[in-house]
Amino acid sequence: MTRYRPGAHRPYDLILKKRNGSSLNADEIGYLVAGFVAGEIPDYQMSAFLMAVYFRGMDEAETAALTMAMAESGQVLDLSEIAPEAVDKHSTGGVGDKTSLVLVPLVAACGVRVAKMSGRGLGHTGGTIDKLESFPGFNTALTRRQFLDCVTRAGLAINGQTGELAPADAKLYALRDVTATVDCIPLIASSIMSKKIAGGARGIVLDVKVGSGAFMDTQERAEALARTMVGIGRSVGRRTVAVISDMDEPLGLAVGNAVEVREAIETLSGRGPADLRRLCLALGAEMLILAGRAADPVAAGKMLEGALASGEGLRRFRAMVEAQGGDVTYVDDPGRLPKAALEAPVEAPADGFVQSIEARQVGLAAMQLGAGRARKGDPVDLAVGVVLRKKVGDRVRAGEPLAVALADKAELLPAAVERVRAAYRLASVPPAPRPLIAGVIRD
């Protein structure tokens, strides 16, 4: 853990230096982060520093130093005894993004132990931890010892992020949120990478979303974020790969919590939407390569396909649910997962082809229904959400369901249905194909 050293520097001088466009060294950045966490550097000075970074940026060395200072501000897990390859995956957030639920068991089925830290949903994007709580008894707040034991016994575990890991990140994000400095690539990249490093990852696969439902809405910004994070990995000795994937429409068909868990189980059972399957195989291949289990994407893909076909991926998922205290009968019979009391079709207003689906609006509709939260700490309804019936490129007839909104409160349905309807754009001709994976950036 990085210690604050009173008198080593003067915060004013470091703020001025960054404001004037000069680079800070690792010692100076570490001083600022440790002092802020210790409560010795006040919010107003750290806010000034963040704004200076927002306008002046950070070079690769500075961004790496900030990342490590944040990672070392609390506990750093050592997974070398139970998972020497320690490969992790992170998504920058999307709509219908249940890849971890499929990907982690598949990679574990190929012989790589996966100890994953995940978060809760906020705004229009979902959270893996919320989804897993669809299983009665599933423990997403494991102690360090319990977490490592689950990985040892089941080969995998997915746990909630704790305040002991990278506490500087939580404090800095809270400040960024109220000072209009969230949308800054060095700060976003260091936030993501610090948590992965503190979680013990030696290899990191990043799923950087781009499109209407993503934090990065243009290819240029998505690539900039991806390159920055890969650069951090290079600087601090972590093998890192970034996959840039499409989030112009929701991933898969289900958007919510229990509905996404059902879809993940279907996918692990050899069914499920084609786009979800393809993305999981692509991300999984990169994880197997970083872990040293496969030489190239083709070999890795065959291993993952084999884990799907044999059912071993689903067995690993079941083993994780059992190890973390969840009721495995809900894996064996997904029909037992929480179900909404009400549903309403979103009907097509005309004949045509689905030209686009604005993913963010679908995510916001699910949030309106109770599947997401506007503020941290808000409760979520595990049963509700949106299930798409038509995806981009599909032909539709007037009155045919484009999607179905699922709710427990009737008064929430009309607004959500209209929001989903407005998210669909129809045209008389099918759209040009859009690639699911827009690029891969490696060190």
C-alpha cells in the first residue's frame, strides 16, 4: 500500500506543474494519490489536479504511475499460488452484456483458473454482480479467503469489488463525478486498469465497447482508450489485449438481470444468440493465449468450441454457483429464475427491415422498468427487463413484436414500451452488415 509522506511535496506546486503542461513523475503522482486517500490533501486541491489532467492529458509514463498508485492504495491480491496465469477480462459496459457469465466458465473449462472481480450496474449498463444475485443464496461478497477457496475448488469465481481493492479509485471517481472530469481517457484507463491489477491479474483482456450504447460512442475514442490501456499494461508488466466490439445494438436478445442469466445458460448449453457466442469465443481466445494455453486464435477457438459442445462450460458455471452458495437447481431449471408478472409487446409501426436499434435507449427502458439503477445503492428488480424479438437486419411486418417489455408494475410499461419502439429505426431495405468486432489492439 502506497504511504503518504508529509512534506515530500507541496500539492500546489504539483497542480501548477500539471496545469502548465509539464509531466509529473511517479513519486509526485504517488504523493498526490496517497495524500488524498489519507485525507491530507483536500477535495478542492485534488479537483484542481483532475481538471488539469482533463485539459492537459497524461503521457504513458504518467498514466501508468497513476494506475499503480491507485492499485497500491489498498490490498493487492496475489493469485500466484492458485492461478499463476491469472488472466482477467473487463468490459467498458454495454446493454445486454452478459459475456462474463459465459466467458469465465468457458475459459475455466479449458484449464485456466479465473478469479474475477466484477461490479454492479449503473445507468443504462448492467452489472454482472446484480445478474448473479438472481440465484438465491449466491454470495457476491466473499472474503479474500473464501474467494481464493472458490477458485481452488471450482476453478473460477466471480466476486464483487470491495473497498479494500484500489480505494483511491472509488474516492477519485466520486470526485470526478461532481467535477465534470469523468470523460477523460487517462483517468478512465487508470481507473479500469488499477482495479484489474489490484485484483491480481497478470494478463488482461479488455472488451472496449463502441456505439450508441457504449461510453465511447466513436471508433476513434474507443481506439484511443484501448491503446491507452494496452500502453499501461506494457508499462507495468501486464500482458494486455483490447478487443473493440460493437454496442450500436444490444448484445444478444435479453436486457435485464434474470433474463440475461437465462440467455447465458442457453448459450452455455449450445444455443443462445449468435453475436453473444461469437464475442465470447473471441474474448476467450485472447484469454487462453495470454494464459499460455493456446498458441493462436484458431487453436484457442477449437478449445472453447469443445468446452461448449461437451457441456463442460455449463458444468463449470454450475460449480461456481454451488461454490458461492447459490441454488444450483436454478441452473438445472432456468425456468425457476425470477420472472416478471407483466409483459407488453413493442409492435412494429410498419413493414420493413430493422436498420438500427439504439442500445442506450433500450438500456434506459430496462432501467425505467427497475432492472437498473440511476444512483449507486438503488435497489434493482431482478425479474424485469426487455427481450428483443428482432435484431438489426431482420425483416418485420406492421404489428409484429419488435421486443417485449417485462415489468412488475403496470404503470411503468407504457413509457418503457414507447422508449423501446423509438429505439428501433426501420427502413425499406436491409442495412449494410456491421462487424461485431471492430478491431484488436495488442501490445
